Amino acid sequence: MDYIVLDLEWNQPLSYNSSTYKAVGGKLLFEMIQIDAIRLNNALEITDNFNQLIQPTHYVKLHPRIKRITGISQEDLCDAPQFADAAESFRRWCGEDCAILTWGCDDISVLQQNLDFFGCVTPFPRMYDMQRLYGELTGDTKNRAGLKSAMEHFEISPDESLPFHNALNDAYYTALVFQKFPSPEDVLRFPQTPRKLTHELHTPQKEKCEIISIGRTTNPLNNRYSLTPPCPVCGRRYELSAGYVKLTNGSDQALCLCTDHGLFTVTIKVQKGENGRKALVRTCALSEEQNPAYISTKLIQWRNKRDAQQAKEE
């Protein structure tokens, strides 16, 4: 039996108020634009790969975030086959005696919604969740670890020529992780069932507010909580892209850039905590505007404002 490690990329509506989204509603929340896979034989040797872009027919204009994350351009999709043909090519490539593996349950859910929407009735091989096997291996079945964390755990170094968020590269890295499992066949204990996708389930958390106790003499703007805040969506920490400026309400605000989710603001306010300690109220909020030109201009304006405030204080 072969193992097929699958990774997908998909587009999303530019707006959930758009006429296109309103026409299809929740029947097509995401439209697939890439299918990539790595084949391993029973000895876990990589023997082949599948790489196919897909021309979207509904969400035809790529969302700026999708372009930024995946590196796929509008031109890349112009001559690609549409979904039904691409899915059938992939199914034939898989063959019969195989198991399809994914990292987490999002891929199978998006794939199934696209299969249903475009009327593809030929069944695919059974799919299994590597992420759940990894959780069992590490003893953390409650939290869903990311692919990068698993690579670090197994001391797999990424190749600079193979960036993440390219479906074929991500499938390749996932295959390398799979090769490291002590008993990789145990993945067959974790069959997947597609989830019903809704807009509400896939609306990312855009704001996160925390109250953090700090020392009496600690500078609230010069500690790790203020200098390396987390993205409100993925939680990954980033250094400030444009430092703090004083707002009219007395709070301090800075700008950060998440490589996956874009621009977010960090707002710091100090209040009295327990036992005479200071309490830092940190709010991280994803920007509503993620256009690259807007971000570039915003960062320049913010730095100029910060520099002007600092010059005035001096």
C-alpha cells in the first residue's frame, strides 16, 4: 500500500458581502486553487509527486492574503484546468491501494465541499489525520500542533529553496515528518470525516485582550510582553514593525506584521494590579485593511509619528 501525503491551497471571497458569495452562500466557502501530493511506498520511500494548479470559476480574483501567503499569482491560474478535471486527475494518480494523509482536518473538509459543489461523485481513497497521531506521540492530544512544530521536534530543517505555504513543499515537509514516526502505520487508526464548513467556524479571532501582571518598576513598553506581542490569529510572536506612539486616551499603540495574517495593532495600557503590582492590559487586533500598499504607507506614517513624539519629548 502507498501513502499519499496531501496538501491543498484554496481561495476565498474578497468579501462575504460580495454578489458571488451571496449567490453560492455556504455551499462553497473556499474554492480550491491547488492540489499537491507526495507518494511514499510501503517502505516510506518518496517515489512520486502530484502538482496541479486549478482555475477558479467562482472566486476568480485571488484574495490579497492568499496571494501573499502562497505566492500564487492570478496569471498562474489562467491556463489551469477547472476543479472537476483536476480532482479526477488526482484521483487517477492516487490509484486504488493507498491511504491519503493530511495534517489536520481542514484539507479534507475543503476538498469534500468542493467535490460536492462541483458534482464529483467518484469516491476518493480513505483519508487519515497525521496531526492526531503526532499528538498521541507527544502526549498532547488536546492542542493541535503545527507542521513547523513537528519538524522542530524531529529536528527536520526546512530548505530555504522550499518555502512554506507552497502546497507541494508543505506536502514534502509533511512526508518527512511521517518518515520519522516510530510506527507510521498507526496513522490508520485516525480516519477522517469531513466537517461541515460554515462562515462562522472559519472567521479568525481578530482581537485578543490579556491582562498581564508586571513588576512595580518594570517599564511597560520595554519588556517581552510589549516588544514581542502575539498575532491575535495564530499566536506566533513578532517583533514590532513600527514602535509605540501615545494615543489621546493615554494608551500606547504599535504595529506588527504577521507573515501569515498581515498587519495587526498592539495597544498597551497600564492599570493597578494585585498586591501593588502593575497590570499590563495588552490588546492585539488584526487590521481590517491588508492591502500591501496600505501596509507600507501605514508603517511609514507610524514611524514618522513615533519619531515626532520622541523628538518632542527630548
